[in-house]
Amino acid sequence: MTSRRDSFQARPTIARRRRRRPIAAAATAAALLPTLFSASACGGSADASTTTDELTVMTWAPSDTGSADRPGMTALAEAVGKDVNLKGGLNGHRLRVITCNEHNSSEGAKACAQQAVDAKAVAVLGSYSQWGDAFMPVLERAGIPLIGGYGLSQPEFSSPLSYPVDGGMPALIAGSGRQLVEAGCKAVALIRPDTPAGDNLLGYLGNALKPAGIKLLDVKAPEQSSDYTPVARKAIGKDDTGNCVTSALAAEPTGNLLDAYRRLTPKNTRIASVIGSVQQSVVDSTGGDSGPLAGAFVTSWYPPESAKTWDGLRAVVRADATGGRTIDVADPGVQTTWVAYEVFRLVSDKLSAAGKPVTAKSIAALLDGGEVIDVGLTPPLNWSTTNMLPSGESPRLVNTWITYQVVKGGRMTLQQPGFVDVRWVLTGARPPA
């Protein structure tokens, strides 16, 4: 029988049209997630005073800035820190979690990174910022690894000290293209931000559509607008049979776009999007099963929020007693932060079991050495050179797997079981036979 690990490490040249990893298999590895961190507690009293010293980590995200806000990520980080320490710490260490408002600015991102340096953080976990050119050099000079950044900026997929847990927007948009090919689309319009990051999405989507000969229309959109009617009208075009639209805007602009899309009442055009642009809260706010997202296709890095593999995340959010904070477990930023902290937990376990201190240097050395990290919510992660993406721009993009979801009955559900590998799309290779 093929092991879970081997099934992921096989190359995509295997002669199958699609390769999937069953999410049900991941559920076994994650079955104990509701007791997160308790297995690595030091025993005895659960009071934090039982720990011998302190490990400092940081999580940042923008807040109070508008459409880019992700306050749930920092709120979750603080909740995880509290949960760890109430259960006795992490392998004898009290976990000190510091958070920072990145303000969605280059200066803010750089300031957050410098705060991590000043606090002698052993890692930055999760975190959301499009300003990788500003924060990554600060972390690199101090030798601090970034585990599980959201994947908005190119340095997150190229820096030797970045360990992304998902494939970022490149994997999502590539997956959306393949999902639309399989849905029988004849033409696809991409609605995307009129930014350099948006420009990069065109190539990935084009790679996904090209083998099927599907026409691609580039529809640039402002990052924020109260009226996306001209954008929606251009994407819908003549509303021909087989016309499809996929959106890669942030969640709030996507909500405004969907208002315009609904008013235009297209009859033949099918709509799709990627996680982060569409999540359960967007489905709910736009009318659920009676809204424009009914039957919409969505690509994600992870299983749907309803999956049992997220039970541990739900347990920590329920136990968070700070009050007044919104932590949406369906938010992909929250989920990515959760995965990042889980990776950190396993790394700490492995280093402690080997009798090594948990430091920024030892964390990077263990991950660079090819240690496989499996938290049950993604395919096993491995940042060794042999597992790197053969890409000069994104060599650190090691998780090229996504899930296909569809909005059904007002809920985001799996369209098909398992993960789909889009590595060949990201490298511009020929599709598997």
C-alpha cells in the first residue's frame, strides 16, 4: 500500500490526469487536534509557572485599514499562546506571543519585523502582509524564520528563511483555472487587482487554461470601489454559454463586485473565485443559496471549515476568554495562522526530543534539513532543496496542492474528495497524461 508520505512525494509526471490526496486521510493525523499542545506540555500543574523559560514568537496582520484587515489572525495567535500556557507550556517553555498591527503599509511591515528582532523572537508565525520586500530583509539579517506567511508577496516564496505552508495566490489561481477547465468553460475572464501582484496572476491562470485552448480575458479592477458595475459588465461580456468568471480580489471588494454582478442578472455565465476573495462569511452576506454565489466554484488551500480536521482550531477559539474579539474559523488567514502554529509545535517537539534548544537557528536548520512536517491539514510539508519548486521566482513554494470546493445549499463544501496538485501549472510544464 502506498503510504501517505510517499503518495505526496511522487512527482506529478505519474500518468494520471489528476492526483488527489484524500482529506479523510488527513483526518486521522488530526484526530487529536482538540487537545492541541497538551501532548507537548511539561506535565504536572497546568500553570504557566511550571515552565522553565520562554519562547517568543510573533504574528502580524493589518487592522483598522479597510479591506485588507485581518485582525482574526493576531487574535488567534494570542488565543493559542494562552491555550499553550494554560496547558503547561511547550516542552517546558512558556510561549510568549507578541502581535503587531502592520497597517497595510511598507513602513508598518518593516516596523513589525523590527519588533520581532528586538523581542528576540525565534520565529514569525502566520502573518499577513503584501510588503515582503520591506519585512523579509529585516528578518533575514536577524536570522528569524517566517513560518506560514499568507503568501501575498514574492519574497515569501523566494527567501531562504521563509517556510510557506500554502501555495499562496499562485496555487489558488492555477487551481481555479483547472477547476473551470473541468467544468467545461469555453472562455474565462479574470477579475484581478490592477497591481503588480495582480499582473503575476495572469501567467498562472494562462498556464492552466492553455492546454484546453480556453480564451482568457484580463479584467483589471481597482483594489477598492463602491461600484464594480463596469468591471462586472466587461467580465460577463455577451453572457454566452460557456462563459466563466473568476475573481481574485479581497473579500470586501468581492462583496461589492457581487452586488454589481447580481444586478446585471447574467443567465449563462458561471462564477468562480479563490479562498480569501470568497469565504463562508461572503457567501452569507450576499444571500447564501439565493445569492450570486449559489453554485460558485472556489479553490482553497485547505479543507472546508466544516471539516472535522478543524476541530482543534474551533476548540481554541471557543476557549478564548478575552471577549469582544472576532475569530472567524472560516477565514483563510486564521486557518493559515493555525497551521503555522501547528508546524511550530511539531518543530519544537522534534528539537526537544533531540535534546536541542529551540532557537531561530535550530528551527531553520531542522526545516532546511528536509524534516517532513505533517499537521494533518495540508499534505506533508518539506522545505528541502529536493522538494523545491523548479522556479527562479518561487522556489520556496513547496505545497502545490489545493482543494476544489463549491457553494451548495448556502455552504462551501468539497466538490470532490481530496487535494489536487497544480505543480505542473505553476512550472509551466505539460499537464500529466
